[in-house]
Amino acid sequence: MKRAALVLVFLLAACGGGSPKLSKLPGDAVVLAFGDSLTYGYGANPNESYPARLEAMIGRKVVAAGIPGETTSGGLARFAAVLEESKPALVLLCEGGNDFLQHLDEKAAAENLRSMIGLARAQGAQVVLIGVPKPGLMPSTAALYTDIATEMKIPYDNSTLVKILTDNELKSDLIHPNAKGYERMAEGVAALLKKSGAI
């Protein structure tokens, strides 16, 4: 009985270790930042986007692959080709905001995100999910990101964009950060990569 209890305690401790861990990225690793206008850096200059800022922070090449206005279905349609071209060791996935703005089916959006994560893993890339807030008076990250991150055991940022988009000093408009906001976004992602062991 004691032994069973000890095994249970060990299993609970293993499950409760916080954010899932990533393998450390070698210095020459390519990181793919994939998404929509938030990844593109809409509202700031190209050298002020979060992928550009992140590259300087983590000392690894960060390929920016953001397309303004893109939905998760559009992202899924081009994802395999971008993976093939960039051959990343790590994918930072930030999609879904346009699905919410266009009131598209959230279950379909979640399936599209799962499919992209599956494609990345099939190519040998690790994945980090960046949660996007749903529009509203009090924005909060859509629950589907938590569900996917928990189910697929991947590190997940559920608060950085909420903090940025509820602070007028960090926004260029209602739904996009400004240069200062993108710097905060890069800082949030870098902190998560450090916490997860990737850098």
C-alpha cells in the first residue's frame, strides 16, 4: 500500500511540473515564427516586429512568416510549404485572431491548429503555442489554446498578448501592438523559451 502511494505521489509530481519542457536549441537552430498580423508586426516597422526582437534576445535565427488577415485555415494551407523551406527546430504558432474577428467556427480553428502542430512534429520541430485573446470589453485568451496545449503537451503563453492588448501604451490600434508592445511580446516568448529549457 505504501509503495502504491509513493508511486502515485511521484506520478502527480511528474504531471505537476509546470510548463512542458523543450530540448535545448543549438546555436545554429532556426526558429519559425508563424502566424497572422501579430507575427507580421502590423502597426510597427519590420525591424520592430516580435520575431525581429526575439532573434536578438535568443541568439538564434528567427524566420518571420506572418500574413495579415490570415485565418487558421489559410495558415494550415501554407504551413507545410513554409516548414519545408525553413526547416525549423522550433515553431512559434500564433494564429486564430482572425477566426475570432470573423466569427468562424472555433472547433474548426482548434482542429487547424492541431493539424499544424502535428505537421511541425512530423518534420521534427518542437512547438510553442501563443494564445490570442478573443475580442471584447475584457479580453481573455480563448480557452481552445489551453485545451490544445494541455492535450498536446506543449509550452503555451496565455497571458502576454492579453497584457499588451489591455494597455493602450502598448497598442497601435484595438487589436495590434505597437513597437513597444511587440518588444513585450518578444520578451514574453523569450521568457517561456528559457523556462521550458529551449534556450
